[in-house]
Amino acid sequence: MAGSTELSGQRALLAGTLAAAREEGRAALVGYLPAGFPTVEGGIAACTEMLRSGCDVVEVGLPHSDPVLDGPVIQTADDIALRGGVRIADVLRTVREAHTATGAPVLVMTYWNPIDRYGPERFAAELAAAGGAGCILPDLPVEEADLWRKTAEEHQLATVFVVAPSSRDERLAKITAAGSGFVYAASLMGVTGTRKSVGREAEALVTRVRAAAEDRLPVCVGLGVSDGEQAAEVARFADGVIVGSAFVKRLLDHPDDLPAGLAAVRGLARELADGVRR
């Protein structure tokens, strides 16, 4: 069916984007921003600017009242979005408009509970219809992911799992066998946030994930990257560099001036894009 081919194309777009970066001899740049922050319209504008200014892929966060993986910066942004009344429809609209404006792959990063309550089939169908490339699910154990994986496969969505330095090799093998799109490697133990050093654990984890996946999936590293120098450091050994808190902070620094916040987001995206190309 024509619709199936189109939906398949969004997941293929993600794979092709990561492969194209590798062919250029660089890591891909993946940005993150919660939907509805600082407003729904502002979030759409910011995601679009990130993609136009150097990000290859954007993750749109689904704000959650109990974001256990997220540090204070993203928690603050989630709180602003939730107090602003953000809904799943706004998350899907953000995906649709950012993808339509740029043609770039856009994923949703979300905890499992909102999808479970909304209905996995409904969410997957609507995400695919919005042009989404897939989902990142940081708190969904691979052992409990069969329903989502089946549903995502039916709608040609990538399922991205998160691994950490504490993950044992046998678990990495199980996770990489079940995942698609890429593997999200948390660079260190802890919550999201900018840090002075990304940590040596990240490179060792990437090596272990690649061995477990037998190079079937790209490995993108997140948690801690905040500037071009750190992006260059991670780009030496990872297929992708994920940056979230630093983008959120640029908008938080300009709470009453969206144009200034968007200018700061553009500047950071360009700095990071330069970093992954060094």
C-alpha cells in the first residue's frame, strides 16, 4: 500500500540520515527538546531551528510529571510545559510540523506510562501519521516490550532502547537484538544534565554495545554534552551525539524573549554541528 511505503520511509529516513553522517566521516548530531516548552508554538519553532542549524535528528520529549531520568533543567522545562496544558496531541503536532518544515527525522522520547494510558496502538498509529520516525523509551524493560515492539513494527517505527555503563554484556546483546534505529548509550550513571566532562565510561560502553550489536545498529551517546568541544570528544568514538539539557537551558535563559532564546538555540546547534565535524 502507498501508505505503508510512506511510513516505512520515515524509519528508513532515520537510518539513512545516520548512515549519511557516517559516510561523511562524522557523528550525527541529535537534539532534544520537550514539546510544549516554552510554549507549544515556541517548542515547534525551537525544534525547527535546531534542525535547520545543524541537528540531523531531533527528539521531541513527551513531558511527564515524574521524569526519573531527567535532571533539574529538563524537569523545569517539563513543569513549564505541563503547567501550560501540553497534551499528547501537541507532542504529535510538534513532530509533524518540525518534520514537515525540514524533512528531517523526528522521534518522540517518552516514558512508558503515557503511552500505556493513551493506548500503544493509537499512539503508534498517530505518531506514524505525523511523520515520526520512532520512539525512545528509557524506562521500558526489553523483557516487557513485546507489545510495543510488535505495534511499532506494524507502523514502521523505530524502537530505541537506552543502555548504561552498568548494563552487562548479556543484557546489551538482548537489548540490541530487540531495538531498531539506534542504541541510546547513557554516557554515565545518573540523570540528564550538562557536565564538565562526559566521562571515559562512554567510550568503553560504545565499544561494548557495538560488539553486542555486531555493528547492526548505530550507537548514539547522550547525557552530559553541552558544547562543541565535548561534542567533538564524543564524536571520536560514537555514531551520534545527543544534546538535550544544553538546548533547554538556552531557552530557560531567555524566559520572556523567545526570539533571543531561538537565536541562542541556533548558535548552540551551529557550535555542536561544528564539533561533530572536527
